[in-house]
Amino acid sequence: MAAHPLTVGFDLDMTLIDSRPGIKAAYEALAARTGTYIDAAAAVTRLGPPLEEEIRRWFPAERVAEISDVYRELYPTHAVTGTLAMPGAREAIDAVHAAGGRAIVVTAKYEPNAKLHLTHLGIAADAVIGSLWAEAKAEALRAHGAWVYVGDHTGDVRGARTAGALSVAVATGPCDAGALRAAGAQVVLDDLTAFPSWLDRYVADPDRYVAGGADGDGARAASA
């Protein structure tokens, strides 16, 4: 795929959407279906990594694939309508489009369920790529020619840096600003409400921001 002059990637959970209420409901439905205790309130504090990592906490290894499939089956009924857009999410996507760019979503979530969320919330991404986590996100970011990747987790930072994209982190998920900076994020914002004004500055002077590769040679911006 030819690179677009401006392509910005976004993570999904706790970056564009607050999926905690919906995911909690989905885990509660899974517990009811399987008769297995799951601390759903604790599970939603650990969003970011692939589903299988959480399932391993509650089920034996030989059942992880099976139970993950059951969860994904239950997900559309229990998780989609209870999920909210994060503050500034729609405006962030709109800002990319207003700048003449493409906004893509690259997420560890099962792709069909990710698309259900975006459709339900009216978030108009140009492409959605699912089932990619941390460094593996670089596959999609490179394929789409993404210059910037926005996420809330240190795994998102690693994905951006592996792709050679600028890592823009939002401190709205399980990782605080200090952890995101320590992981190598070049820009850290409180939340997506700050993204449109940041993007204006970036488009006006992209050379101010140096995207870092996997070798960690990227220069961190002095300020967002």
C-alpha cells in the first residue's frame, strides 16, 4: 500500500473508546456461561494486551483458545452498547481528516468486534486492523505508511517505535505519563482533547518531532 502524505494510527481500548463497562459485562457473562469465577473489575484495569493473557489468569492453558472464542462470541451482545467514546476521540479523527490525512485503528482487539465499536459510536476510521499487539502493531503501521501512532499503553509505544513512527501517548489507560515516557513516547498528552491542537503544530513543523526506531534513537520532543 502506498504511503499517504499523512497517516495517523490510533489504538482502540482506552485510547479512542472507554470499553471498561462493556468488557466488564462481557467477562461477567463469560463467568456465568462457564461457571468460573472471573474478577471482572480487576480485568478491566489491565486492558491493552491480547485477550488470551487475561483468560490465562482464570482458566487452564489447554482451555485458553476455547474460552477466548466463547468470550468473542458473547462480546457483541454484552460489550458494544455499554462502551463510550473517550473524550476527544471523534475530534481527533476529524482533525486528521481535516489535515487531509487518513486515520487508521490498529488494535489487539478481535477485528470484527473493533469494527462494531467504531460503527456504534460513529467514529470514522479509514481502516481497522485487529489482533496485533505491541511490536506486532508495526506490521500494520508500516503497511499503511503511518507517520504517527497514538496509544495509551507502553505496548503501543513499542509498536510505534518498532515501525519507526512517532509515538504519541495519552495517559488515559493503565500506564501513567511517567511509564509512557520511560517506554520511549516522544509526546505524552493528558488525553485526546489535546490532540487536534498538537496535530496542528505537528503538521506545521514535523521536523520538530523525530520518530524513534526500535534502537531507541528517537529524540523526545521538549514539549507536546
